[in-house]
Amino acid sequence: MKRVKACLNSNCTEYKRTYYKESDEYCVKCGAKLSYVCKHPKCFKQIPNDVKENYCPVHIAERQDKKEKRGEAVKKIGGGILAVGGLAITVGKAAIDIVKKK
Ligand SMILES: [Zn+2]
Ligand SMILES: [Zn+2]
């Protein structure tokens, strides 16, 4: 994934509004040097040059979280296919638990 830059000059009309490409060095509006920022639309937190991430630590953690939750949902659907009645749902979950332990 490509990292993004933004203008962090608070007097600039592009301040925390426009994403620039990695190859862009300076803001087209004010000429300030662009900084790497978090890709989260409401964040724009500056990311140090030596940190090779698209997001700030907060949003990396948040995205990780979402990914894990999506994984859980898929597992539940998997259990649901096996399930016919309430008892079968329990059996399905148990089967998934056994698979997880392996
Ligand atoms: Zn600017
Ligand atoms: Zn962020």
C-alpha cells in the first residue's frame, strides 16, 4: 500500500484536507514541505519518515481490530451452515473450537 502525504501548515487551505502522493514534496497551495500522514480520513496525524506505515498507531490498532472481528463473523457463518436446530448450533461451535485448537 502506498503511503500518503499532506500539508501540515495550519494556515493553508489544504491543511489536513488533501492527500498528496508520496512523490510530491511540497504543497501546491502554500509551498510547505509535505509530511507523511495517517490515511484515516479524520486523522491526518503526522507519521515520522522512518515509520513505514500508512496509518498512525491508533488506526493501525483499530484496523487490526476490525480484521479480527471480520474473521469471527466468518467463523460464525461457518457454524450456522452446520446448524439446523439450537443443538446443532452448539455442536457446530464445538466443532469450530476443536478445529481452532489444532
Ligand atoms: Zn499547504
Ligand atoms: Zn490515524
